[in-house]
Amino acid sequence: IVKDHLNTSFGYGKHFIGDGVESLFLGDGSSSYPFLELNTRIWKFQYRSLFMRLTPQFKNRNGELPHKFTAMHHLSLNVTRWLNMGFFEAVISGHPDDYDIGYMNPIIYYRAIEQSNGSPDNELVGYNFKIIAARHLQFYGQALLDEFHAKDFFSDKGSWANKWGVQLGGKYFDALSIKNLDLQ
């Protein structure tokens, strides 16, 4: 029974979270990295926890490549046959080459609460949806907030924080009734 609901992977590779050609959450255009992945599926819920060790593309001033550690969580729910909604969280360590065992916590949004208490880690939160309209059309979207500070976000002063992104898209499968002609 457990094998139908829990899947664990450990290795060296890439991952993708989202529905577009590219993703605001996690794209597969980077180099491979060591990871531990936990997937849980219960009823209409799918919960994914991904723990990674990342290497930067460029060396620091000392000529080193300091590693960062990341924990990502994605909870998705098949609300209906045609609607899927998801919630995303990622935390990137603010301490190069220093692993905080607290990253292994698989509870989504736990680190967002900790960040509000002064944690130096980089916190990203997001939302995604996918709508299947008819059998050949799919619409999807993602919204992502990075280092969200409500007070600064709604002021007209601007801020170094409050980076955000939105992605909307669509897919047309077997377009114009031509088998395997897909447009995105």
C-alpha cells in the first residue's frame, strides 16, 4: 500500500516543476545537482519535497565555488477533472557550504514563517493552476514572490525585495485535428 502513495528518489540530475516550456518555480536548464526527492500521493493531493545541493555558475572573489542548499515543496490538488491548483515554496540557504538540518523539514510554508522571524535564507512562494478546456486545450499559469515584504510591496517607494513574476500560457493538443501536432 505504501508503494502506491510514497516514492523516494536520490541521485544526481535535474527537475522541473510547472507546466510551461520554462518554469518560474524550477526549470531544467541548469546543470545537474545531487538531490533527495520525496513524492507523496493521497487522494487528490500530490506533495513533492525536493532537497538539493547547488553549485554556482561563477566563482566568488576567492576563486571558490561555494555550495548552497535548497529545499522545495510543491503541493497540488486535483480540484476537479479539469482544474489543478498548486502551492510552491522554496528556501535557498543564506549560508554557503553550511547545511542547516532544518531544511529537511517537509512541511510546506514552515520556512516562510521562520523567515518572518529574521532568518537570512531566501524564501520564494508561489501558486500555479492548470485548466483543461475541452480535450485539446489546456491553460496554465504560475505566480511567484521572492522575498515578499507586504509593507514595501504596496508602497510607491520600491524596494530591493519584492521580486515577483507571472507566467500564463496555453497548449493545443492535436491541433487542427492533426495527430501529434501540439502548439504551445
